[in-house]
Amino acid sequence: METYEKNIQSWLASNFVAASCKEKITKWQAKASKEEQIEAFYCNLSFGTGGMRGIMGIGTNRMNVYTVARSTQGLANYILKVKEKEQVSVAIAYDSRNSSQKFAAMAASVLAANGIIVHLFDTLQPTPVLSFAVRELKAIAGIVITASHNPKQYNGYKVYWSDGAQIVPPHDELIIQFINRVNDLDSIQKLDFETAKQQGKIQIIEPSLLETYYEKMQGLSTNTQAINEELSILYTPLFGSGKEAISSVLQKAGFKKFRILEEQAAPNGDFPDLAYPNPEEEAAFAKAIKAAKKEDVLLCASDPDADRFGVMVKHEGEWRKLTGNQIGQLLFSFILQQRKKAKQLPSDSYYVTTIVTSQLGHALAKQYNVKVIECLTGFKYIGAVIRRHEQQNKGNFIFAMEESHGYLADTFVRDKDAPMAALLFAELTAALHAKGKTPIDELNRLYKKYGYYEDFLDSRTCEGQQGIAVIEKLMSYFRSQPLQKLNDVNVVEYKDYLTSKSYNLLDKSEANINLPKSNVLAFYLSDGSRITLRPSGTEPKIKFYFNVYGKNQKKVISSKEAYATLFMQHIDELITFFEK
């Protein structure tokens, strides 16, 4: 009997699996192809170093109440091992995706059955609010049910530790080990949800916590009410959890001309007319553009769990979409200017960014004597940097960003925060608007001063078992045959973050990379540009980051187009070959 068949039989024989689910499995088996059954049951849905994310449906390799229960039991076992004699608690939040509330209830019921107090939001909340709640409630961990910006078929489960940041070593690796030991669904403990509430084992989080979050957010505001109230803003939550938080934050800051796109305001896990509920994509702004009024100068959007933030700005009468890098560098420059003006820029200030983010931030930091700390891709690593500096009582955090539309300007939250980014970008835009300028004008000013940066991302989706194999072959290929040149421009250095080695191709020297191991390759060209390859940790795709730099704007744009065309043609040829 093959593995997938054993897993199906295990579910059908389990007392933990509801009779109604067993009936569905039996009916599904009768009409599902062998390939469909294999994909659904050939393995347990992978719990990576931050959590799990997958297509919802029946199966061990799908997001459902049983895979959520299994992961939660493993997490509970780890928490009880770490805190054997202490009463501990876990905070839980969920977004607008289909089944998110049901998955959150299951996680709460399993934790309660294991003697762990649960602090549960009874309404959908942004991921950054969960991060804030973990520390505010002194919980040992946090769970948020979300698949971020993935299509509607997906959901996910992210775990946070007591500092409010996503789990990192050693906790992530140990939690995975404990989850992998839960091989029998009947070993999962579960208490009836309503019974757990009556017994005080599941406690609903009070609204006062949100008010505290909003109050702290207002401490970041630097503009006068008069400047803010002149800016006309249209915001879309993309059917997600950001509506209340972003509305409250901006209205409290005095943005009287702020309004919400009602067509996309109500939470809806089907995300009507959106292929991806992703503020990184211009397509996500289609309805906002149609609904925009003549006086509007800023369109904002957040993803379903409201940690990612995107904008379009009006410049010379036309709407312009800004990339995640451009938003972040504008925010960073604005914060530096405001801090310096207020004499709140200590000499030990530091900025955190990732190895695939635009290097314009490095130039800005140098201008203001701010230390730059690079980490691996993902806000979990940014959170780890903040925690380390806090533990060592070392350095003054200024700003953190990643190119995938994630920003943080204060440490009361330890993950990317769309409400925070919305406040700061609105204030930046309002300050420029008062001078008759736009964020595009400001971006051009930065380019003229620091050089031109063209940063963009491309990717290829490779689904299923075959897709995983293709991605592995691609990475192996470039490790065995490193890129030497592109468009007649030589590669002068490449970094392999899996072997933690940097290779200088000019003098043939090697150096160690002092970061956790990660399946990432970066190639540095002689013109100051960089190309990075990284398999996604949350989606079935491989990503290609292009960071092109130069003093001449036309030359930079030309190089960008040439690099993208040549490199991605090579990638497509390799994928076709590996799929045979």
C-alpha cells in the first residue's frame, strides 16, 4: 500500500476525524483521480520555519481543521516542555479568509485541552495586531490564521514567540520536531470550544487592547492636523482585515478626507474579481482607480491580514504604482528627515533590511550615519535582529523594510505593519502635497542625489511534486555552474547562503557569510547590480530579484530590460528541460 493510501485509511479509522468528514473522503475517493489523491495525502502539509500554508481541502497535505489540530498539538507539546511548571498563554487572531475563524477555534480548543490559556480575538484582526497582543498580554506564543496575499484557495498558520516576532531558531526547528512526532490524530487533545470559554480557558481579548495599539500608533505622527486634513485618500482593504485598524489610525491622525472603497470593504474570503488580493499588484487597484475622485491624490491597499501595504499616487494627473522598494525608501527618507529635525536620531541608530531589498537604503543610511543591518528575506529575521539588539541593550531602532511591501517604524510591533505604513506614507504625502509636490517628485530627488535604482521581481510557479523537483534542479544548476556574465557584464562575486560562502571571482578569494543558512544565491555584477534567486517559502514558486544600479537613468533602465529578458529566457529554457 502506498503512503497516500495509508494516510487515507488512517483518517478513516481515526476517532478524531468527524463522521461527516469520513463520508466526504469516501465520496471524494470515488471520483478523484489517483494524482489528486496523491497530492492531497502523500505527505503531511509542511510546517516550515514560520508556519504552514496550503490549499484548503481534504487531506494530510491540505489546510483543514485536522492539519491545524495536528500542528497545534505539536506546538502545545513544545510549549509545555519549555514551561513545565508555569501557567502559560497563547494569543490567537485570524483574517477574512474562508475557514479562518473555524481554524482559529480549533487551535484554541486544542490549546485549552492541553491546559494552555488562550487569548482569542472574536473579530478578524491584522497580523500586526496579533504581534502587538502577544507582548501586551505577556503570552508565550501567538498564532495567526492567514495565507497573506495568496489566492482564495489558500489558508495558513503562522506562529509567533513571546517577543511578538515570528519564530526563529531554536524555537522554529524544535516546534517542527514536536509537530512531526504527532503521527496519530487520536493523540490530539481537544476541548469543546464553548465549554473551554465557560471554564475561562479561552478568553476573548478586550477592545481596550486595540485602543492601546492605536494610541501607540499616534505617537508616530509628526504632521500637524492642518496638513493632514487637506489630503484626499481612498483606501481598499481588499476584502481583508485592515478596514477598522487603518480607518482608526488615519482618522485619529486628522485625515478628514479619508474614505474607504465600499465595494471591497466587507470581509470576503472569495476576494471577488481579484486573482490575488495582493497590494503588490497593480491589478488590485483596478476598482480603486475607477472609484477615485478628482481631488484624490493617494490610493492605499492592504492584503487580507493587513501586514503588506501598497500605494498608487497621482503625479501630473496620472496614477502611478510604486514598488515595495520605492515605498520603503520614501518612508525611510521621510523618517530620517523627521528624526533629524526633531533631534531624535541617536548616534547608535540602526536600519534593518534584507538581502534582496533595494540598496538605496544603504545610501540613505550612510548620509545620516545610521548603521545598516542586512538579514535573510522575511520579517521573522528582522524581528530577530530587533530582539538581539534589545537583549544586548544595544542600538536605537529606526526603520525596517523588505521589498515585498513590508515596513516597520517602531518596536511595539515585531512584524510588518500596514496600518503603521499607511499612517507614515499618508503623512509623507500630505507634507509633500502642502508644498505642491508628490512622492514621485521626492523619489526623483533621491535618485538624482544617490543614483538610480531599478528594483523588480520576477518569478516562475512550479506546482506539485514535479514543481518542487524543478526548483531544486534550478538551484543545483546555478550552484554547479555559477553565472559568469550577463549582457556582456561580468559577475564579480556570488554568494551562496546555503553554504554560507561568498566567492570573489576577481581575486578568487572566499569569505564566510554570518547569517543562518538559506537556499539563496546572489550574483553581483561589475556595474553595481545584483540578481538573486530564492525559492519561495510560502508559495510553489521560485523568485528572481533584480537590483539594477547606475548613475545614468536611461542606461539603468536599458540594463534592467536586458538583464530581465536574457536571464528569464535562460530560466524558462532550463525549466522546460527539467520538466522533461
